[in-house]
Amino acid sequence: MSVRPILIWPSAKLSTPSKDVPVEDFGTAALQVVVSDLHETLEHAGGLGLSAIQVGIPYRVFVTNIYGEKHTYVNPVVMSTFGTPVPFAEGCLSVPGVFETVDRFNEIIVSSKSVEGEDELRQLDDVEAQCVAHEIDHLDGVMFVDRFGRVKKDIIKRKVAKALREARRAR
């Protein structure tokens, strides 16, 4: 296992939709290494979720660690949403130092596969639903900052640049 570098927005790779993990990759050591690296990178970075595209791997895979519960999602699909979207304060490991309000459904049902290729179905709410929706957006090439206008994006770019400068000084 290893900690991989996380791509920082506005990296063009983050806008690239990810491809489904092929059937022949399920249960392989290569897929397990990707998932293990994602979990280790997420733990090191201190976030709630991390998608493979955020470390430069264009596969539909992401991991979460919410309230100490780790989950892996391979080829996830939102099957259902409930209610109306509600505002959540949201951040992203690829957009360091920025938290903004994003409207997300408070309850969703997600279908995915395990690393071994077994079907999984999860009904999620609150923070878990928000996090999973955020990560699925990554897999679709959508960043949470894409939900904002040009002026707000420019402000966010300056915040990211400042956060990166401060991180370099702290080293």
C-alpha cells in the first residue's frame, strides 16, 4: 500500500469521466492495490471520501471513511433519491482550503460492486449520502466547484492557490 498524490483542481484530469472497471479486473491483485492505496491516501489526507480519478486513475472506484466505517464502491450508480435537495457544507481534497454550500439529496440508494465483483446495494442518508454523491460526481468528471459561476470559481482558485502556498511554507 502507498499514499498517492492527490490531483488539485483545476487539473484537466479531474474533468475526465471515469470508465467502468472491467469484469476481468474484479478480484485481481491490481484492483485490490488501487483500493488499498485509495484507503491509505484517504486516511493520510484526513477526508471522508476519495475517488480513483483524484489520484489519476480513470476507473469508477471510490472509497469512504465516515465515522470510522470504511466502504469501497466499484462502478457505483445512484438508483434512487428521496425528498428534495438540501444545502450541505462541502469540501474536497482536490480543492484544499475551500468549503462551500452545495445542494444534495439527503437520502439515496446506491448500487455498486465489491472488489470481488459482488453486487451491493446501500441506502444512505445525511453525510454518507452527501459524500457518496460528491464522489460519484468525481467519477462523472464533475467537481463541486462546477456548480458555481465564473466569479465564484475565480475566488475559489485564489483560495486554493493560497492554501497550497501555506502548505508549502509549513513543510
